[in-house]
Amino acid sequence: MAKLRTRNQKIGWVLFVLYLMALLYLMFFSEMEQRGFGAKSDYTYNLKPFLEIRRYLFFGKQIGLRGVLLNLYGNIIGFMPFGFILGVISLRCRAHWYNAVICTYLLSYGIEMVQLITRAGSCDVDDIILNTLGGALGYLVFRYVLHKRTMRYVRFAEKRQRYRGF
């Protein structure tokens, strides 16, 4: 395990563990949307990219607002904390954006494969796409917050230096 350097990294690890526990519960143990191990008698999967995304976008009225929000936006928003927290806890992900995207992809892929094998939900390539997009957006939010914090620190240091008369 990497050496924790800052208070924010320690808090990030606690949030990371809590996030993963919540994610695993929602994906595999929740009764929501026919989830849970063995909840479905048949294997359900989609291996055609953008098929379900297109269906939810074009037939949203027939599916219903709740279904569209849960599938499209839920997959994106659900993985945004993952991308954000990766930036906080991992120096490697902080230095290179693609590490955060790859980690998000691998987690999403792993979840979808476990769902396929255990029939706990449905395996959908579109979920992997949306989850990876959510992780990337979460990482972008992290970079924005980091930039704002850095700029605030620089302004504070400049004011302090002027106040001291240097």
C-alpha cells in the first residue's frame, strides 16, 4: 500500500472504501431493478455498442423518465466519484488522466462480467461506456478543483509576500 502523504489522501481512502462498498451493494445485493445474485433465470447481455443508449434516447417516452435517468445518467453519475477519488488517492492517476480512465474502465468491465456470470443484473457494453465516461468526468472535476485550489494558494502566497514587504 502506498504511503499516505496528506490528510486529504487519508480521507480519500476512507471515502474510496465506502464508495466501493456502496457500489458493490447496489450492483449485486440490491433488489432494485432485478438485481441480486441469481435474480434472473436467463443470461441477459448486450454486446453491441450504443444499442441501449440509442434506445433510451429515442424511446425515452415509452420507457419512462425513471428508466432513462437510472440507466443513462445513473451510470455516468454513479462513477463520477470513482474518477474524482482516484485523483485524490493516486499520484499516478493525478499525473496522467488516462490512468484514471483505464482504472474506471477495468472496474466497470469487472462489474459487468460478474453480473453476466452470476446473472445479477444484465451485462451491457453500453454500461461500460457510460461508466467510463462518468469516471473521466469525475477526474475532470478533480482537476478543476485542484486548479482552483492551486490558484487560491498562489493568490494567498502573493498577498502574504506583499504584506511582508518582500
